[in-house]
Amino acid sequence: MKNNLKDLRADRGWSQGDLAEQLGVSRQTVNALENGKYDPSLPLAFKIADTFGRKIEDVFVWSAT
Amino acid sequence: MSEPTTSPRAISLLKAVCGIQTPHDRRNQITLLRWILGFGITFLAAVWLSETGRVGDGGPGIGLALVPSAFAAGAIWSYMRYVREADELARTIQLQAIATGFGVMIGFLVLYPLFEQAGAPAAGLYEAAVIGMCAFAGGELIATARYR
């Protein structure tokens, strides 16, 4: 699964730590999400989309590879 | 003489291990460490009291064994709480570490008798537990590195 978390975060000028604090996760989790090394749970994916005021499909894109 | 240096790779992994916790997780881990410390102290004290014959058999001996058992129960309870409430990536890493530790320990218990028959030194449950714990720690490091 791909995502544009890094761009959305950069648009708002947030650090990984800022976003992690808002989501209630660790900075390492945000880092792993941005690098595509970890796919979030459904509740966390919805929370991320909600934090950016976007639909979930605007943040996460299904990719078979 | 030059100062010993830590490799950047090791520092990066250490930062990843430390950065994987939220403040809530850290509080739960401190609680867990307190239970483990209590268990360690009471276990060693119980072994010493038992081996030196300061506590007799029967009721007093069982009472003595119950003290570290209570701390062990507390440690298990607080570890379960830590995993249940942990950041979801930390939970994933813990799951992989548990799988590694458990798998290696069971593998050791099943396979090591073959090595013993071939002349390897005898090993028991304590050795299996230590190997399981080492495998758990190794599994945690490997999983942390995977999501770094």
C-alpha cells in the first residue's frame, strides 16, 4: 500500500514527532508508514485521514506490489 | 589511546528501539521493569534462603516460593498490559519477538536431546528458558531493524 503521508505532513510543516503526537503513535511508526515499511491498521488509517481532513483513499493507495 | 566509538549503524538501531515507544508505552514499560526487578530480587533471595536451609520444607518453603511467584504473575500481567495498549508498530514488533523466542525455545527443547546423544553437554529447562529469552531479544532487534 502506498501513501502520500510525507507530502501531506510537509504541506502542514509538521515534523514526524508532531504528527505522531496527534495520532497517539510513536515517531518510529510515522517514519515506517512514510517509508512504506509498515501498513497501518484500519482505525489508524482512518485517524490519519481524519487528521489531514482527507478521505482515506486520498491518503492511501492500494498497490499490489 | 583513542576513545572507543559506537558505529553509526548501532546508534541508529538504538534510536529506533528507543523511539518506538509513546510516553504511555514508556510508563507501562517502567511498571513492567519494576515487576521484573522485584521478581529478580525475591527469586535470588528465595533461592539463597532455600539453599542455605534457613527456610524449612512444607508451609514455610511454599510460602517462600509464593513470593517470587507473585512478582512473576505481576510481571506477566504488566507485560500483557504493555502489549495490549502499545503503539501498533511496537505491538507488531513484540509479536515477532515472541514468535522468535517461543519458536527457538521449542525447537531447542525438541532438537537438543539429539545433540546430547551425540555428546553435547546436558541442558535442561533453565538453559532452554535462557536461550528463549536471548532469541526474544534478538527477534526484537531484527524486527525493529526491519521497520526502521
